[in-house]
Amino acid sequence: MSSDLTQRRLTRAQKKIETLERMIEDKTRELFEANETLQASNVFMSDVLRSMAGALVVTDAQKNIELTNSRLNSLLGYAESELLEKSVRTILPQAGNFRAADHDRILEEETVCIDKAGRKIPILLTTSRVRSEDVDRGYIYVAIDIRDRKVAQAELRETQHQLVVASRLAGMAEVATGVLHNVGNVLNSVNVSANIILEGIEGSKAGALRKLSDLVAQHESRLGDFFSTDPKGKKIPAFLKGLANHAEHNTAALSDETRALIKNIDHIKTIVASQQCVARPLGAKESLKLPDVVEAALDMHEDSLARSGIRVDRVYGDVPAVSMDRHKLMQVVINFLSNAIQSMEAVRGKEHVLTIEIAKSGSDRIHLRVRDTGLGIDAEHLSKIFAHGFTTKKEGHGFGLHSSANAAAEMGGRVYAESLGLGEGATFTLELPANGAQKNEAA
């Protein structure tokens, strides 16, 4: 009987072992299938990461890199292991500025990434956050290389610019004449400076220095006796002192004239460059003080004013700086001054005064007035003084004041002239917005 009981127990144990073996087989099969599924999923995920159009970076909540894809590594020249656990700012300097954790939306912005060689690559960066149970777990950055797009945009802008240029070719004759007129005004000062420099070079006393050198060379063997006993030798120190003073003064004068010459040449280059292709000059705005611009224009006419004995009275009020294109503003001021000087030079036997006034006009306007004591303007001519081609000068072309009117309009201002009649002088006024608003020239 004891043997039967033992046999029954063995049988039950065997059945339990068989059942346990089947359960292990089932679990093993399930684990194997799960592993195959996981491997397939990993392969699929790797294919997804590799096939993404964008470069992928996944970080933890502290923005340390946990995952990148091959496109990012290829774009930046890194191996994946080189970036892991590094701050994302290593490759995305602006990533730290994106407050993705504060928004439920995906953020998108043009920025740059830094490759292994330190070069900046323009990208379109999309940023999203990884959240779990209302806690930020990390961030996902997808970068699209937009270098080709930037090149295409630049080519498109260039094409648009060429179209704008082509559309304005009909006005090239007027523009060319305006350029010649404005350049001619500055060339007067250039010619004066060049003549002064030439006179300075010709009067440099280089010949006297050569004679002195020859004289010293003749007495080279007894210079001590020559300087102490010879009448000519005794005069040499004083002569050298005078020669040095003359050279110092001459050098300073030539330097001043050379700087003035360079400044005028630069202005000529700017006038030509700003008007060579378009019907109106284009340029960047900058903060300008009107008195400084006027003084620069007066410097260009300094010799003409001195030669004609014209006194300049300045009445500069306290006005704010204006945001303008320097060369448009300079163009108007130079034309006003040139016309005033020419008008006064035409009236001889009279003391002439050029008055320049800068003041506020109301709360939002500033005016610059140039008043002369010259020929004056007939009342019937006042209304057309700024018209294209109109002039009262025998050798005039009527483009200077017309181009000034165009430049003033482009700066958001206007010009006008006043005169009590012939022989009474004239006043030309440039009125500008105090805030320096200009017309949109991108159209």
C-alpha cells in the first residue's frame, strides 16, 4: 500500500513537471516572438531614422544629447558616439533659447548649426518636447539643411533686382545727366585740391636741398672747418631750420588737401554707384546730424567761397538727428550750395552772404534753408524751378534742382524756393520728417 501511494505521488509530480515544461515552452516561444518583433521594430526604427529628410537630435530634459541619426552625423561630420551626452548647444547654439517646455505647439525657426570644423550651416529647426505624466522628459530637434534654399533665394533676389533694373532703363538718360551734374559740382573742389597739391609739390624746395647736399659733398673731407669757418657753412644750420619748417608746413598742407581730395573722390564714387542702374539713388539709412552734413558740403565749396569772398552765416538750431541716406541728403545740400554760390558770383561789386539755417518746423518736421544774396528768381519761374530740364543759366541743363527734388521726395521730404524777385537773392528750403521716415524703395 505504501508503494501505491508513492506511485501516485510520483505520477502527480510528473504531471506537474510536464505542465511546467509546457508553460516554459510557451513563455519561451512568446519571448522569442517578442524578441523577433522587437528586432524588427528596431530595424524599422533604424530605417526610419536613416531615411528621415531631416537631421534628428533627441535630448534629455537637460538638453544633453541621447540620440542622433546618420543624416545629422553626415551633415556635421561627427560620429554618433562623439555627440552622445554632450550639450545640444555644441551643435545648435540657439537651441537653449527655444522655450519649447512653455508651449504645447511645435516651434520652427531659421537658425544655424555648427559642424565639427566650426562652420555655420543655415538650417530650418523644428523643436518639440517629450512629455510623460506632465513632466518634460526631453526634446526633439529636427534640422533641415537650407543652404540650397538660401542660394536659390539669393538668385531669386538677384533676378528680381535685374528685373527692377530693366524696368528702369527708360530713365537712364535722365539719371546719367543727374550723375554728371552732381559729379561736376564735386569735381570743382577736386580740381582746386589737385592744383593746390601740385603747387605744394612744385614749391617744395627740393632743388635747394639738392644744392645743399652738393655743397656739403664738396667739403666732405673737412666738414668741421667748413661749418665753423666758411661763410656758407655757417649759414647751413639756419638754412636747414628754415627748410625743415617749410617742409613741415608744406607736408601738413598737402596732407589736408589730399584728405579733402580723397573725401571728394569717395563722394563722386558714391554718387555714381548709387545712380548707375536705377532711376533714383538707393542707399542705407543712418543717423545723421544735419549740421555735420552741411559742414561737409561747405568743405567741398571752401575754395569757391574764399575765392568769391562770400561770408557764411550759420544759424543752427537744436534739432534731433535724422535717419536718412547720407548721399541723398548730401546731394541736395551740395546742389543748394552750388546754385547759391554761382548766383552770387554772377553779381559783382557787392558783399555777399550765404546764410544757412537749420531749425524745427512744427513738432514733426525739420527744415534746412540756404539763403543767398545773388541774382534772385523771377516770380513766374518759381513754380517751375524744380522741373526737369528747366534752367535760367546760359550753360545750365536743369537737372541739379530736379534731382534734388526727387531725392527729397525719396527721403519723405520736399524742397521749395522763395525769392522777392530779380536782384533780391533767393532761399531754397529742404523740409524733412523729424523721424527720418523714407519711402519704401524695395518695391
